[in-house]
Amino acid sequence: MSKRSNEKRFKLRKQCREALAAHIYDRHRLADPPEKVRLQPRPEDGYAWSVAGTNANLLKSSLSSGSTRLYQLICSQLGRSLEAVNPQPLVTSQSNTGGLPKEAQDFSEGIVDGSFTAEICELKSTKSRIEEELGRTRSRLDDSRRECHTLRAEANELRHDLQILGSQNKNLHDELVQRRVGIAEVIQTLSSL
């Protein structure tokens, strides 16, 4: 049983190394032999690994001491949440990037090479721009609402003033009519004298 599981582990490790080497070649045209591929490469190896946060544990052990489960996970995530990237710009700053490599921060400067890390960075950047625009739009909307409220209050005040003026105008008109009637009566009385 132990011999069989060791054979399976050896076979999966070999397949995993071959898949990693092929991925490195596809991404960077580096023809490293599969047995030289590492999960924790040195800068002189010419590649580094970028992995999405949920799968960060994939890079914690070495390929030579990995489990069959590790090899299966690596092969299934290769090109999805695990990919080979250029090592030079790969300087992580956990505090301000959420674990993304520096190359993801430098997307707008053209450092990246079409990786999912770059796409994540681009999406985060787009999201930030949209959130900023949304904030500005909300602020303008709030300003417009306040202005609308002020204008409605002024309009209501003017309507009230118009009602008062209309009522006063009607009263003055009625008083004018009464005075004309009174003057007409006085003139008629004076004429008859």
C-alpha cells in the first residue's frame, strides 16, 4: 500500500512539475526543466508565483515534500488563481495591497504582462474610480436635494404671499366698489339738491 501511494505521489509530483514548467514557458518563454521548478523560486530563476489570497497556502511547502492533494490543487489552480509572473516587480506589501504583488499596483504603469493579478488590479482601480464618481454624484444629488428643498420652501412662501396679496387685492377691490357706490350716491344726492 505504501509503495503504491508513493508511486502515485511521485507521478502527481512529476505531472505537477511538468505543468508548472509548461506554464512558466508559456508565460515567460523560460525553458526550465521540470525538476528545477520551485514553488519558492529565487530571483535569478526568472519567475515568481502570484497566487490569489484564498490559495496562498499552495506556496508554503516545497514540491519535493508536498502531498498528493497539494499537487492536485496546484494543477487545478494553475493559470486561474496561481500564475507565473516576472520576479522584478514582484514586491509584496501586505499592509497596503491586501497581499497583491507590487506588479498589480503598477498596472497603470504598464509593468504587468496580462496576468490575472493585473486584471484584479485593473478591476480594483475601476471600482475605486466608480466609487469616487459615485461619491461625487451622491454629493451633487444631496446638493440638488437641498437646493430643491430650499426652492420648494421659497415657492410655498411665494404662494402664501400671493394668496395674501390676492386676498388683500380682493378686499381693496371690494372697498373700491363700495366707495364708488358711496360716491355715486353722494353725487346723486348732491345733484338732487
